[in-house]
Amino acid sequence: MSVKKQISSLSAFTKANKKASILSELNLRLFVAVTLGTKEEVSKLVLEEGADVHALNFNQVSPVDLAKAFGRQDVLEILLSASAGTQNLPKILPKILPKTKKN
């Protein structure tokens, strides 16, 4: 199937399923915000708009994976907090976050 037909097929599916279309757009915005946006944008998308912190992109990469790869510790804390619950955050972060050198 050509790329043009695949895009057309996906477009038809998302139009037919409005909820899937909204969630897909919301999660896409989360992926962009994780890599290029501010922690406030990520926080709003996750906590207020309901973006899925467990969503996977076409490469099977999650927003958490992207935050780690881009060194976005501020964003990673928000994603983990939303995913694991804030009560577990102090226990989880030291195990997940990369060690940083102190000056």
C-alpha cells in the first residue's frame, strides 16, 4: 500500500472515530511538547487535557523515553508523577533519573 493510501486510510479512520482523532492529536502535541516545549506545556497537556503518558509513537517510543533521550529531567518528573502518582515519586526518581555530576 502506498504512503498516500495509508495516510488517506488513517485520515478516514480518525474522521470516523472522533475520539481517536482527538486523542491522537492530543498525544502528538504531548510528544512535541516533551521534546521542544516547556514543562508548563507538558503539565497542562497531561494534567488538564488528559494526554496519555503511556502513548507510543510509530517507533514504539513513549513520552517518558523521549524525555530521557532529550535530557528533559524537568519534563520527566511531570510524566512520572502523572504515571506513578505523586506519593511514589520520591522513591522512583532516584532509580530512574540519570546521575548528574555536582559542580
